[in-house]
Amino acid sequence: MNRLIVLILIVAVNYFSQIDKSENWIDLSYTFDDQTVYWPTNETYKMEVVFKGINDKGFYYSSNKFCAEEHGGTHLDAPIHFAADRKTADEIPLSSLIGNAIVVDVSESALADRDYLVSVDDFLKWEEKHGEISDQTIVLIRTGYGKFYPDKKKYLGTELKGTEGVANLHFPGLDPKAAEWLIKERNIKAVGLDTPSIDYGQSTEFMAHRILCEKEIPIFENVANLDKLPENKIYVIALPMKIKDGSGGPLRIIAKIL
Amino acid sequence: MNRLIVLILIVAVNYFSQIDKSENWIDLSYTFDDQTVYWPTNETYKMEVVFKGINDKGFYYSSNKFCAEEHGGTHLDAPIHFAADRKTADEIPLSSLIGNAIVVDVSESALADRDYLVSVDDFLKWEEKHGEISDQTIVLIRTGYGKFYPDKKKYLGTELKGTEGVANLHFPGLDPKAAEWLIKERNIKAVGLDTPSIDYGQSTEFMAHRILCEKEIPIFENVANLDKLPENKIYVIALPMKIKDGSGGPLRIIAKIL
């Protein structure tokens, strides 16, 4: 009988650990291409073919080069983006980029109001359904604006470039009071969302950024495919390009449903 | 008694699944900076500060932009790099970039001969110790040259640039016959190593690349910290920048010891 228990245990543990190591990862990253969304004052992503075709040795070869601002497309904001002497992109430990995650869906409110601020109440509503947000959770906010990407008029609120574009940005963001609450009351690990900025489009003071960066909380912006995730029991791996002294950078972020 | 068994099962499964979700990830990626190693004919990585300091609103802000070739630093070679009509960087499924991995340590032979070709025998020696390489394994080859990175003279064999630099490249690589064997006989998922190229420095035909790319096998180059891994029971997550039509690109690759 003891042997049977041990056998059952071994089979069960192997079975469950295989489930956990399953490769059903969901990609939460947009491609970098000529449609990639950047801040109106940023230069856009540019890729150039270095070589493509049959070379002088007679075999196929292709290679490209590209230029990019750090804060476009699916990307990381490192704490130093809005807080002096905080961590750069390459300094963020992997443990701050990987872990259990939740999706807080505010799309009903946010799609009805382009200037919507995600509030403490929105998180409390999530908690009514799922229980208190655990320590060191990666919080993903689904505003629903992901479905507009990369249509700049619909996603950003404007196609204009430069300071005129900035003045006309209209997309939802995180209320600075909620940013404060997520840190102090829920000790979150990181935060991400499906808009170009954690601060809403009309922000001029960028207080949500400043509060999160001050406390070394990594921010993930232009996160894709949040509609493909449940609200709870998610595991996220967010791997930014390891840019020395980077204030952020291109991010490949993936999720698994636990 | 049945309840006891169920209880033991629940505890054990939770215990082991927590171990599996532990966050002891090891970073196998170098930073991108002005020392990043590129092919002698490539342009080097360049980063430019866009803004850094207190802005006109009175708060700290920093942001940068950068230009890079796809194939420098820790990076992916997508199948299309050396095979027409094969997958681009953005098209490679996550399941081809994530999975169980092994480290084949050939550093003793490779450090004794800068032009060393990793052979089928090297993999058979690994198998003598650990058993046959499983289907869909990510094979990491440790030549030992990682310890020289980013010293170009020691790592590449030359500090020269351009075609003169290419002629003087001396670092170990994978024997094309072994590339063929890994695909046909062991059905590997991906391959990586701690040198700038899967083909050795003196290669002119790039046959290992061509064989692997033809068969849609992703290649990881300039992989860091392979000396920090055991030879077996590793789990690897390799997330390249999602470059549309990319022949490769900056790669963040991490590993966990199972």
C-alpha cells in the first residue's frame, strides 16, 4: 500500500509538473515594423535591409539593421525613465520581470471614456471576485484599447506628430492615487497595460510614472493580446532588450495560463 | 485513509509546482553597450541620449534611442538569415524558443584549438554520461570562449574590422556534419553557443547555418553565462525582439535549473 501511495505521488507530481512546463505560451508582444506606435514626439522605428538574396558565393543570405527609440511598440519603462538614480533596463532583476499575474478588465468604463483613469475601485471590484491581490503580483490592466492598435487615430486619439500630437492624446491610464495604492497596499511587482503610457493621454505631470518609477516598479506599455487572458492565475515572463543604461526598450512579454 | 492520500497528493503537487515556478532564473544575455561584439563588417551598436535630467516641468526624465544591426551581442539567427522563404524573427513560434535544454561542454578541446569544430563525437560523449538527447531539446554548446567576451582579440581572434577582420576570425563552431546529425538523428529544437557564430571563424561557406536554417532551427549566438549551468535538466526561454521580417535580432535568453 505504501508503495502504491509513492507510485501515485510520483505519477501525479510528474503529471502536474509537465502541465506547468507546457508550452502553451501566449505572446503579448506586437511586432516592430513601420506601423509600430511611438509617442508623437518620438522618431518612428526604421529598418533597413543590409543584404537580401543570393550572395557572391552562391547561397542565400539576409541581414538587416534598425533604429528605434526605447519607448515605442511593446516596451519596458525602466524605473530611471521618470526617477533619477533608479534602475536602468539592464539592472532590473529577472525576479522583477517574471511571476504570477492578473488582468484587471476596465474596458467597459475605458471604452466609454477616452480619458478614463483606472481607479482603486476598479481593483477593489477585481478583488470582490478573486480575493485580495497577492504580494508581488504583476498587474496587467486591460482598457480594451489594444483592439485599436496600431491605428493611431483610434489608439492614441490622434495621428498628429510633435507637440500638437501630444496635446491631442486621448487614451485611458492609471490614476496616480491607484498607482500609490497598488504599491503601498498591495506591494505589486510590476504593472502593464494595453495603451502607450501608464499615465493617461491628457497627463502633463506623469504622476503615475513618477510614483511607480520612484519605487522601482517596472512598467510594460503597448501590451498586446490581453483579451486572450483570464482575469486570474496567469504567469508572465517579460524580457526587455538588455540595454545598458536604458530607460526602457523593446520588450518581449509572454504569458501562460496556470 | 483515502482522504489522507488526497491530502498528501495536494500538498505534494503544490510543493513541486511551486518549485517549478521558482524565480531562480539565470540570465544568459549580455548587455547592449559600446562594447557589444559585432561581425567585423557590421556597424556597431550606437545609443544616443534623447533627454536626461530635470525637464521644463521640474521633474526628472530620461529617454534614449539606439541603432543596431540584427546580428550582434546576444542574438537570434532566424531561419531566413541563411535560407530563403524560411521563418523570419517574428514568425518563429514561441514553442520553438522555449523548452528543455542541455549544455554540451567542449571547452577543453575548443580552448586548445581556436579553429575547433564541435563534432558528433562531442555529443555522443555527452550522451554516454546523460543518455540520448531527447526529442526537441534546445542544445547549448559551451566552447569556453564566453570568458573572453567582449575582448575582441581574444573572443573573435582579431580586432580588425571589415573584410580583413573576417579573414582573421578564429573561434570554434559547429561541424556541419554535427548540425546535420543533431537535426536528423536527435530532432533538436534550437541550438545556441558562446561564440559569435554557429559556424567557426574560418568558415566561408557557412554550412552549419545553412543546414540549420533550411530546417527552421533557431540559432542563439553570443550566449552568456553557460559556465553557470549544469550539463542537463535545464529549461530555457529565449525571447528575441519581435522584428517584422527580421533575419534575427537582439535576444534575451534565460535559463532555470530543473
